[in-house]
Amino acid sequence: MNDTTTLWQRLKPHVAVFDPMLALTLALLAGMSLMTMYSAGHDYPGRFDDHVRNLTIALGMLWIGASIPPTWMMRAAVPLYVFGVLLLVGVALFGDVSKGARRWLNLGFGRVQPSELLKIAMPLMLAWYFERREGMLRWFDFAIAAAMLLVPVLLIARQPDLGTALLVMAAGGYVIFLAGLSWKVILALIVAGAGAMPLMWSLMHDYQRQRVLTLLDPSSDPLGKGFHIIQSTIAVGSGGLWGKGWMGGSQTHLEFIPERTTDFIFAVYSEEFGLAGNLALLFVYLVLISRGMVIAAVAATEFSRLLAGAITLIFFIYAFVNMGMVSGILPVVGVPLPLMSYGGTAMVTLGLGAGLLMSISRHRNLMRG
């Protein structure tokens, strides 16, 4: 019996897991990322090759995430959350100390940073919780959710890793907000947070206070703490309307931009592609976020809606905070630009998140069909 199955028919079940709009948007981001990293990492041997490897791994994680049914995500929510919290406790007790921070856990075969796992595990856990409480939510359900969120956030902040702690808090906070948290409660929390700022200031580490003071006046330490912000804003402004051209950034290639392949890669992009390039990049992120919110709005279940909304807003907070700190309107907190900055852990986490979004979209379509 002859097998008349074509190559496309064999590949289609594995390709059909991708949401076309999301896939196109992510492909555009990957293209921009490769061009920018080639220029930014020109003087870093192996940096571009490593970035290509990280993108490839992220693509693999995207495919895995897109292939996981939402029902499997629900089953994995509690074990992943518990596992992640236990790893954070392990970091607090036995973690490796590097540059004054205890963020890594040595497992023998390599080191892992458990806080990255919570960026996905936290919204999964809270979406699972609110799915179970759907139709009978009370005020104490939100209190319980807040407690589940604060446990890993406080453990991460203690390392200290304020940037990651804020991202995990945002990931979980989005789920709580989308679950129907009252605006009165949100306003009360904002007022309470503003009132607690003096206490928060007293609890901050010296280097965290210095970041805030440097944001307010970078010129107070132009060759020290303020150097990052001053040089990045110069690079962003020097790009002008059309930019200096690919590989033509003077601030970049004269090595004035610090961390130009990681946290400050947006400064490299801005210098070489200018305002026009920035608008194009912002448009791509806008399409990505808009598509994610549409997927959340039409999701088949409460769990899928909350998870899709939280993942989408994670992309937003990454992009907003990174561009804000590079432009000098937010403190430097070490948040990468999504799918642009060098860094394997964040790249893999975001790739998995995008894959979960695609899975939610596909299973909504399957149910409608």
C-alpha cells in the first residue's frame, strides 16, 4: 500500500499549533533582535552566536508551550508553584553568593535561578485558584491570592533581586486584577503604598537608594552611578529621526554604552535606527500585546483568560520598564527588553509564555470548531 501523505500533511499537526499573528510578530522581533545584537555584540566574541542559540532554544520552548493543552497547564500549576517556592527557600538557605546577592542554586550539574520559574508558575497558580473559585468569589479569596503572591515575592526581594521581585509581583498582580478585584481596593492599595514609601525607603539597600537618587540627578555622579543613564540617553537622542545606520552607532562602537548587549540594547537600537525604528519596534510590541489581549478576551475558560491576560501584560511590563530605564524615566532595575536583550533565562521564559498564549488561542478555536 503506497503512502501518499505529503510532507506538508506530516508537518501540519506540528506547525498548526502556532497562532499566525503571534508567530509573525515574534518573527519580526527575532529579526530586529538579530540585527541589533550583531552590531551590539560585534566586539564580544561569541556573543552573537550565543544569542542565536538562545533564540533557538526559546523557539523550542515556544513550540512546547504551544503544544501543551490548557488542561495540562492546570494540572501543573500547583506542583510548579510549590516546587518554585521550595527552590527559593533552598536559595535562601544554600544558594551561591555572587556580587553580594544570593540568587543561584547549585544543583551539582549546573546553577539555576529559581526566581525565573515563578514568572510563569505564579500566574499559573493564581489562574488555577481563581478558576476553582469561579462564581463564588469573596473578599478573602483575594486575600488568600495576595498571600500566595507575597511568599515568593518576599523570598526573591530578600536575595536581593528587586527587579525580578517586581516582575513576579506584576505577573501575579495582573491575575488578581483580571479576576475582578474592586477598584476601591486598588485605590486603597495605591494610597497605602504611597503612605508606606518612607518605610520602604528605610528598608531599601544602599545601592537601590542610589539608583533612585541617580534617576533624579544623573549628573551627581557622571562617572559612577549616573554613567549608565547619561550614556544611554545620549545614544537614544543621537539617533535622531532616521538613526546613524546599522553598525554605525558611535556611542555603541566606541563602547560608551554599558551593558549594551543586555539591559541597554534599546540604546543601541535607538542610536542606529532612530525615532523611525523606535516607532516600528513599538508597533511590533503593540501588535503582540493587542493580539494577546484578544486571545485573553475570547479564551474558553476562566483559567485560560486569566493566564493569557497575565502573560500578555508580562510582555508589556518588560518592554515598558526596559525602555523607561534606558530613556531615563525609570530607575535601572535590570529588566531585559523582551526577545531583544541577551540572556538565556529570560528568553526561554518569554518563549514559553508566548507558547502558552498560542495554546490558549488554538484550543479556543478547536472548541469553536
